[in-house]
Amino acid sequence: MLSIFDQGAFTPCPTPFNLASHVMRHAASQPDKVALSVLRPDGSDDWTYGALEAAIRGTATGLLQAGIAPGQIVLMRLGNTVDFPLAYLGAIAAGIVPVPTSSQLTAPETQKMIDELSPTAILRDPEVACADHPLQIDIAQLTTMRDLSPAEYDMGDPNRMAYVVYTSGTSGKPRAVAHAHRAIWARQMMVDGWYGLTPDDRLCHAGAFNWTYTLGTGLMDPWAIGATALIPEPGTDLGDIPTLLKAHKATIFAAAPGVYRKFLGSPDPLDLPHLRHGLSAGEKLPRELHARWTAATGTALFEAYGMSECSTFISSSPAHPARGEALGQPQPGRKIAILGPDGPVPQGDEGTIAVHKSDPGLMLTYLNAPDETEAKMQGDWFLTGDQGAMAIDGQITYLGRDDDMMNAGGYRVSPVEVEDALAKHPGITQVGAAQVEVKENTFVIAAFYTGPETLDEAELRAYVEANLARYKQPRAFVHLETLPAGGNGKLLRRALPAYFKAS
């Protein structure tokens, strides 16, 4: 059998359609229910569904009155506050195309985006760096807009562009990924396929308002189902979040693996009586970390795999837990394959994870880069650049990025496999594996790890000999204070070799 998962397409997106209207579809029936609580140690700042929708539609009116027309682009340079999702959904409600960006970007980096996108306006917090632009709408103006009369939702073709996000991709060059309004419709496949989310849930996300993981999983998806979103106030220490989870009766918690690791590193016991389970995405969830979390809390973690071009589409869930080393299976409604050069490979064989072009969550295009868009397609399939293997039951094991794959004596080795083995060592808290050059054209696998102290190399060699095939075993071990990570906490494997050269 070939590695194709196809149990039938998801229900088509209705037309006319607007992403923000879909997110706020329960506001009319439950205007007084709390949609968002911004958590503080001594309480919370609450937004009801009615107040939230009024602010979003008022913002839409204000943006239109500022002279921005439907279909035009606005660059978002806002900080980690509730202003971010209000401006984002306000723009989309009006048919304007927002581009959410990290507040950590420098002015020169934003200049490149401005040159590429030619935005009509910048939505700007003066404290956030940004290159010059003739039309900048600041926080004070955005706040005033919330009280304006509500705009009608700009309904239209669900395939028209709704928003743009930037991703570094495999080349390291930022790409502008254009998504359609239908992307939010496709996210319904995550509700049962990953979240196990119900309208009665109180979902807390550990991330910032201006992180796309938070925007989707932490805010828009709970709102679209009528649940309550919980976000810790800006500046909250990660170590304080477990107390907030208990105090505010969070039933689901979402974060990157590094956050769970931080919680487990605390000497205080984790007391989370209301929590049903946790969600993990952003990087591979080590099995040992999952096991430690379950032992400490009595709850499971459900992992999801995705990318900026299609959000998440492979995941474990309460209904379908991951088996063994697999990360999960394609969400119901998805059409996913594992491809080789000639198409889908036999089940069990390694190949490139691919998404069918018919997926309603797949991006429209890389803006202004048609050749790069075309290069990602293999027939009817969008190539993720990540390697995996599909079992007979559809469960997929993640084997790392194609450009992360290591070559040891002619064998291709996944860094994830090496990392999973070493992550179980009691003296290691985090680990990354990469191929390093020890002399000209001679490469070996190196393991970079953090932990309380530098471990005995002979002991580490004995450990990997007992747990990995010889060709998978690291030949060098480097202890670091911290591993290199991006702004969202994701391990930067491509940065690891530089630490070997400097060690």
C-alpha cells in the first residue's frame, strides 16, 4: 500500500464568507459570555463576546474611514497586547489584508517587508521598531476606533486573500505567505483532530498575542467554537503560569515544548486540578518530556505538526492518541502523502511529507515569488520539506527537515531520532543534533546538550552505544548553557555547528 491518507474531503467552505465573521459567529447568541480573560496574579481583564465583536467591527469602521480599502495591505507593528488581535480581526472584517509580524524585528528588517509588500498603512505601537511610512496609525487611534459604529463584515469569495504571514522557510530568506479567508474554515479540522475542544473549555495559551500560534490556537479557534480564551498578561514569568492555570480553572493548555520543560524544572509540584490535557506545537515534542509531564500532572500532551503554509494538519488528539514514536495522524478531512521522487512511497518508507493542493488550509501563494511557489509543488502535492514515514494505520513518524538530515557513512540519519535517544539521559535537559565538519570534507554527528553540568564523554559514548545504531551515534558531545533558538523558542539546528567550531 502507498503512503496516502485520504478519508474524504472536509465540508466545503460556504460562500460568501469572511474569516472574522466566522470567528465571531457565536457573539450574537452569547454576547455576555467571557470570550477572553487576560490573566493577572490578582484577577483578570475580561472581554465578553459582545464587547469583543463591537471592538473588532468598530476597528473595521475606523480603518475604512482612514482611507484603507478592502484588498489593500496593512503591516502590523504592534506589541504583545490585546490591541493586536483586535486590529488583526478588525482589518479582516473590513476586507483589508493584515500582515502580523514579530515585535522583535528591527527597522531595517521591516523596511524589506515594506519594499516587498507596498502596504497602504502601518498599524503601529510607537515603542515597536519600524521603518518610515507615510501612513502610520498608532495605538491611540486604534483604541478610539473601537467605539465607532460597527462595520458590516466584508463578505465575498472564500478564496480571496485574507492575511499574510512571514516564514523563514528552508532557505533562511523570509517569505510572505498569503492565506485565504477559507483558512479559518479549515482550522475546524483541528477541533477534534488535535484540540478535543468544546464550548465549555477554558483554553490558556502561554504565547504572546502577536505570535501566530497564539492568534490561531489560543484565540481564534476557541472563539470560533464559543469557548473562553485565557492569555497571561504581557510580562508574566513562565514560572508563574501554573498558578494562573489553577486559579483561572484552565481546562486545556497550549505551549511550545520548552514551556513544559520549564514547568517541570521547577521544584514546586504541578497542581492543575481542572486541566484535561495540554497541546504542544512549534517543535518536536520529546517522548521523555511527555512522559515526565504525564507523571507530574496525570494529563496527556497532544502534539501537532504543521507549517506557516498550512497551519497544523498532522496531530495526536484525545480521540486518536499517538502510538509509539509517531507524532499522530492526519486530521480527518485532510489528504496527506509521503512522497519520493516518483510519487507516494510504500507505507513504512521514508519520504517527504506532502499536502494535497485541494486542502482548504493550504496557502494561496508566496507573494511576489511565483517560482518559489511552483518549486514547492510536485504534481498535485505541496512539499513541506520535512521527512516522515506513514504506518499502515495512517500514523506518521516525523524524521526531521530535509535540510536537517545528516549523512553518516552513507546513511541518512534524522536528528530527531538522535535527540530523542539522548533526551532520556538523566543529566540532559535539552539536546540538539547536527552534522559538523571536523576536517575538510569529513563530517560527523555532534550532540549539543544542556544540563546542570558537563557530562563524562566516555559515559555518553557508552550510553549512545546502548541506544543507537553505530552509524547514528554522535562522535562529539558539546555542553552549552542554552541551545540556540528562534523568537518562538524553536531549536535552530542550523546554528549548532558554529558552537562546535567555537568549542
